[in-house]
Amino acid sequence: MIIKDEIHGTMEFGGLEAKIIDTATFQRLRRIKQMSVTNLVYPGANHTRFEHSIGTAHLSAVIARKVGLDEDEVLKVKIYGLLHDIGHCAFSHEGEDVLKKYVGTHEETGRKRILKGEIADILSENYKPREIADIGDSPRGAIIASDLGADRMDYLERDARNTGVAYGMIDSDRIVHTLVMKECGLCIEEGGLEAAEYLLVARFMMFSAVYMHRTVRIATAMLYRAIEESIADGTLTPEQFIELDDEGATAAMLKSKNGGKYATALLNRRLLKEVCSLPKEGWDEKGARALGASLSEKFSCEIIADYPHQFFKPAEVKVDSKGGLKPITALSGLVESLKKAEEDRMRVLVLAEKDVKEEHGEKISALVTSQARRRRR
């Protein structure tokens, strides 16, 4: 099977991989947007988990060969890269944020789909399905999932290209050329330090400017409530939701007594407005929800206080330097500074309908500011 890709050019997949790609389970990924509701802000962000999965598989094989794995291991890693997102539910990570407390993460769901069902039957022609499923917990799994892995390199460049921003453009060729496999996992040679820095900065900028864009956050907060309310009123069970694609989930939520209003608003891009915001210092998700509830009660209307999800994890890249393996933060003050930059930019957003903002905006802002001062004391 030959596939022409916007990022990687011509990609080739053998018979076993082609059979996996042609399963209904894998084809479902064509109907799950990679960036969920981000297309309400960046209209081009309509690419799917399907493109990302085949791109990750291709790049996984390139990296696996570069670090010296034999061809059988390269194929296993490539298949795992192909299947690394097979457990995603509708609306990708945003759907998972709500559902994981009921049914676990997409990695857990994906493992089940690798071990049992049509994909497991195909894998069994060549391997034990567990051989593939267990790659994620082995050093080889870093080829896909590490800070410099195929998953991250593919989604950064693919998301940047489809949103039209420049932040995610990275030197993937240089990174791949300088990757090495050590006992501790995937590392980068010192000659690739600048390319690794650029990738980590690009990831930070993509999260700051795209994934956590304020209007994207507003749409995501509404999506959360559409899913939560549809489950709460019995329109959907979590087990049903994880089998749906974006359109199927939207159609189901539109029938929900309580979740339908949010699904309808998203469908027609009638988004809530930001009334005010405040630094996240002193707040947590529980506190933000309580703030939204108290404001809603006081003003007799719906007001949401949306707590920002943590997006930046400390970089765990190891650099193979002349002085031995060192964490990238020991060699790069730039990478070390990213964590503080993230904290400085994260804010709690207070959201309401346009007419509520116009009528009560100043009072809401004053009350929120007062409560924030009390929490910081």
C-alpha cells in the first residue's frame, strides 16, 4: 500500500499493515478530528487521527532503523506506531478528559483493541498481539511516545500546517539523524541539542497559541459540558461514547435534554464569551467549579469558571554529551525556562452568554477579583 502524505511524502505499508489500516476499527479514525473543536477557531484544522496515525507509523520506522533495530523489530515498532491512537474516542483528548474517569485512558482502551477483536486477529497472523501491545511499556516505546518521538514530531508539524501557524515547524530530519538508543531509552546526541530545543519550544508555542487559545478553551469547556450532561441524563453511556466518532457523538448529544444545548451551540458556533480571567495561582479545578456555581447562583444564570488543563510536562530528554548522559535541562537554560513561562500564561477563564456579559460583566469581574484576592491571602 502506497500513501501520499502532506508531511512525509510517499509512505509505504506492507501487507500486514495494509490489512490493519483497512479494518473498520482503524477506518473509524478518519472520522475523529485530530484537534477536536479547534476548527471553530482555525478553520483548516479538520485533519484526523487517521492521517496522524499513519504518519506516526512511517516516522516510527524511520527512527527505529536509525537507532539500529533489526527489520522484524522495526515492523513491530511501526505497527505499534500505527495503532498508538486506536483507543481514541470522539473529540480526541477533549473527549477523553471527560471519559477517562469512567472507562480509562485512550492508551488503556487501545491496548484492549490490540489484544482482542479484528485487529488482534490480523496481528495473530504474524505475532502474538501482546508483543505489539507491550511495546509501549518497553524502551522501544520511546520511539513513538517520548519527547522526541514520532508521535510528537508528526502532530506538531501536521497541526501547524493545517492551522496555518508557523510555530510547529521543526527540523525532524536533524532530530532523527542525531537520535541514539541507550539502555535508558531514546536519547539525542549533543549535536542535535539545538534541534531538540526548537522542538520543545515549538510544542510550548503550539499549546500556548493554538491548543490553549482562549476561544478554543471556550469551545472545549462547552464540549465538556455537552458530554458530561449527556452521560448524566442517560442519553449516552461512557461505554457507548468510546465507540462513536465525532458525528455520531454529536448526533447523540443533540438528543440530550441537558447536553443538547451545548452541542447545538457548538454546531452553530454560538460560543460563550469571556467575562474576565484571573491567574491560576491559588486555584484548582474543584475551586474553579465552585466559583462558577456560586456566580451562577448569585446572578441566576449559567456562568462557567474554566480551569486550565496542565499541558507542559518537564522535558525528560537525555543528551548523549561528552560528559555522559545528561538531562536536557542541565544543558539548556531555554528548555528549563519553559515551565515557568507556562505557569505565567495559564489563567482561569470566567465565561457566560453575551447578554449576561453585557448586563453583569462589571459586577462579575469585581466579585471574581475580590474572591481571588481572598484566596491569595
